[in-house]
Amino acid sequence: MGENVSLNLNQGFFNGKVVVADNSVLAPFVDSGYDWLLYQIAGQVLVAPSVIDPNPAMKAEFNRYIGKAPEKIAQRRRDYLGKSGQLWVQAQLSPTELVYVEKYREKYKEHLEGKDGDLETLAIAKVRQGIILTNDKGLIFAAGKEDVQCFYPCQLLVLAVQWSLIPCCDAEHLYNDIFVRELKLFSKVV
């Protein structure tokens, strides 16, 4: 569904919507020091508990890289964890969402490979009628099958330019040089 999304959206499009971010969006924005831009684009994002936890010692997907990352990136991730309740909120899965997680574990085992963060993200967005921010092709496929709208990092940067949050040349540099070359974001031009 994400590939068919019109990018002629008014600033504030995400306001009042449930916006669920996965690690493939959090990591490049946070690791590059542009967590503020993600917030300006999408507002406060909801994040699955298997993706992020405010306690740096927890083994959520986002947290696990802190001990392996270069110090500058590790510090940015620790700082982002401290912005829980401001830039992001950890979702608490409802009983219905837990049922959907297990349903999706079987239904999309080939595409989501049992990744708890992706399963939780999809369940939250489906049950709460939300939007997913992701760069994960398996999650994008499953979300499309479930009629859940997705936005990729490059689409978010296009919106940032359209909404005059950053100049086009800065968005291009951020995506091509930092997200893709420096941070190794897998890129599929949409």
C-alpha cells in the first residue's frame, strides 16, 4: 500500500493519527541526529515493546545496538531513550493485539520471519487503525495485505521538503550520504 501513497499531503497529515514506527525508521533518524526531524514530520510515534524500551539494559531491537555502536551513535540512542513520552511512546499491547501478533506470526511467517518487533508493529497499526513508518520489505508486504498504510524513510524526507522543514539538498544528503552510505540503510527507490 505504501507505494501508492500520494505524497501531496498537507503538513500535519499525521496529526491525530496513530503512527507506529519500527526500528528501520527510528535507527537512521536517531543515529544521524535527526530524531527532531522525524518528530516534526510524524509527531510523537508509538513503538512496539520489542522494538524499543526506555530502559537501555533491555534487549529490544533498538536498544541492542547501543553496546555495539560507535560512541556518538550510542549516545544519540541513549538520548532518544530518554525522550520517551516526548518524541515516542512505548505501546502496551492489548489482548486483541496479542491475538493478532500470533495470527500474523503464522500468516506472514515467510515475510516477517517471526520478528516480534514487526509482528507487534503490524498488530498495533491494524487494531488501532494506524500508519506504519518502516523500511522493512516484509513488513511493508504484510501491511499492504492488511490494508495498513506505510511510509518509507525516503517518503518522509520528501514530505519534510514539501513542508519546508528542510531544504531538498539537505534531504538528499541525509538520505543518500548518511542513511544509505554511512548508516547502511537498505535502499529501494520507490
